[in-house]
Amino acid sequence: MSDPLYITRSRVEKVDGLHRRGHLEDGTTMDFGVHGPIKAHYGLDAQPDLPLPVDYLVAAASA
């Protein structure tokens, strides 16, 4: 196998409940969790409205 083209160094920390904060190596941070119908379906009304991790993936793919 060849060497990887790129290695990202990032970390994710648990803030509270389902609230997570991601940190990228360039200093960028993003918060994610649950929102909308997903919160309603699982009865998570006490959680803040935050984008899902997949929301960031879709946004990155469309850019």
C-alpha cells in the first residue's frame, strides 16, 4: 500500500448530552447534535437545536 495523501488531526469532545464540539487542526470548531424531527421522534426536546454531523458532510460535499 502507498502512503496516505493526507492525514487530518481533529478531535471531538462531549459538551453535554448529545451536544458535541469538533476541533480541526486549523483552529476551526463546530458544534453538532440533533434537531427537528429527530429530536421529536426520540423525545429529546430538552436538547438544543444543533446540526447533525451528517449535515456538515452534506455541506462539504456540495461545496
